[in-house]
Amino acid sequence: TNTRAYNFNPGPSALPLEVLEKAQRELINFRGTGMSIMEMSHRSSTFEEIHNGAIARLKKLFSIPDDYEVLFLQGGASLQFSMIPMNFLKAGQKAGYIMTGSWSEKAFKEAKLFGEPYQIASTKENKYRNIPALQDIQYDLDAAYVHLTSNNTIYGTGWHDFPDTGNIPLIADMSSDIMSKPIDVSKFSMIYAGAQKNLGPSGVTVVIIRKDFLETAITEIPTMLKYSTFVENNSLYNTPPTFGIYMLGEVLNWIEDKGGLSEITKLNEEKAKVIYDVIDRSNGFYTGHATPESRSLMNITFRIAEELEKQFLVEAKEAGFVGLNGHRSVGGCRASTYNAVPFEACQALSDFMVEFQNKHQ
Ligand code: PMP
């Protein structure tokens, strides 16, 4: 069929239709070069323009101050779990990790290979239903950095305010909510994200890093695992994922055309609201996993009483909804409503949920 699915995949996930159509138009002969982006040198002036354009647009749309570098890396957000301690955590040194879900756990595990990470706060006992209250977090002044996960893709929680860690560098994994709303980048020494949720296809990892933090990095590590290698070479030390960078640049263009992050946030809030409202008005038929004050704008997680849950997922699939199964580690249902998921898809899901409840309760 020719119609697009209601795509709620958690990542890789929906891309803007306009971007896909443009990429299709430009695929075979990119702007008169006689070849696709995938077939041209990453050292060509044509690619260089795409590459630098994407970096410039990211800086502008996300209001990144001048004392930060923007890098495109490979290895996914998962490689950042290792690169961060490898570059910034010396043997015997401490680093504070705020534990809000499985991705924080994975980041913590890697840091143990390099230094002495410790858990500053954790909401594991509450099944990761919430983000810790800012006033409950104590910082160890010796810590090399503090790490947090801004949006918990699996549990469906997100930070709405970030802690002020003073002189301790704050690092955030923003894989599942980067560019979903404006944030104060200057609070962070480093931000990283895999592109495959809000920014483009998989294969590109965005790293935003403050120059003075970078200067504190350990130098005796492999070239390809050192941030400075990518800074010194404008992320062109080796062959980058050229097509992914092109797509990322086009997604940023699309965000700009939509009116930038302030408009995108409004839309994201409306999209999440039509689904959360159904949960809240269902008299317990749907139960949200996240506590209301820690709810994510991007991943809406909920459960339905045992047998009906399976049936919900089957009927939703038949009705054209894709990607609503919860993460394999937790089960349940999850609707990922990233930037490129249209409001209409969220409204359709909301209507479907109401109908399903009416039919089955
Ligand atoms: N962090 C978060 C918050 C994620 O959601 C994911 C992927 N779902 C990752 C890290 C891992 O990303 P990658 O697959 O790009 O390594």
C-alpha cells in the first residue's frame, strides 16, 4: 500500500515525510553532481557544505553557545557510555551517576571499568516511575562529572528541570528527547544523543561538548575514542556516516521550517496530551507507568489489565498502529511520540484507545 503507518516506534522511528520525499528526489543525482550523497567523497566540497550546514543549523536551533563543539560520531549513544569515562574519569577518581532507568544502568556499568562511579540518586526501588527530586540529590565535590539520562525511553519518564551541579561538569544522555524542546545548553559540559529518534536515521551520534571541559580530557587513549580527534578534524578524521549526516541536516531544516524548537515543543505537548488524557480519564482501565510529574513528552508508557493488554496490541496492529509494544525488558505498552510523529497519528491513537476501552471494559 501507499499509505504511511501510524509509526510509534521507539527508535529508529518516524522521520518527517517531507524529508523522506526530498531525499528521494535528490537520491540519484544530488544537485547536479551526477551521483547520490552515498557515492561522493566525504572530502568533496559538496559534502563539506552539507556537513558544515548541519553543524551550523544544530548550533542555531538548539541555541548552543560559542564555547561548545558539535561533533558527529559513530558507535551510537552506547559507545558514549564508554568514551565518557575513558576520556574524563581517571583511575581512582569518582563520578556521580543519577539512575533513572536501564540506560543509566548501562552507562554506570561502563564507568566502573575506568574509575569509581557511584550512584548519587536512584529511583529503581520505585520501578523507575519517577525522576528524583532535585533537593534530594547530594553532590560529591570530588566527582569528575555527574551523568544523567534526560529522557528514559523504556520507562517513559523525563526531567523537566535539571540539577545545578555547580563546578562539577554535568553530562546528559539526551538520546530520546534532544531537540524536543529548548533547553539551557550552558548547564551542561556535554550532551550526547544517538540520532535515530529525533534527529535522523541511526548511524550518527551527536556530541555537544564544552571546550574547557574537553581540555581536561585524558590523552593516552586510542585515537578513534578520543573526543579531541574529532574536534581537531571537524568530525572528518575518518569517513563519517555521510548519508546519515545529510538526513540529519534535512531534519534540522524541517524543524526550522516548522518554526524552531518553541513551535516543536507546543506540538509535542499537544501530541502527548491527547494520549495522556485518555489514560487519566480511563478510571484505571489504562494505568500510566510514570508518576504524572515525571512524565516523558516522548515515550508514553502504560499498562492494561493482563489479557486485554495482549488484545490491545493485536487490535492496534490490525488498525495500522506500529511500535506500541513496551520494551522487551518491561512489557506493557509504549507510544513514542518523537518530533516527526504527526499530531494526527497521536489523535488517531487517542481515539483508538477510547474505542478499545468502550468495547472491552
Ligand atoms: N540512551 C538512551 C536514552 C536510549 O534510548 C538509547 C537507545 N534506545 C541508547 C542510549 C542507546 O543508543 P544506541 O542504540 O544509539 O547505542
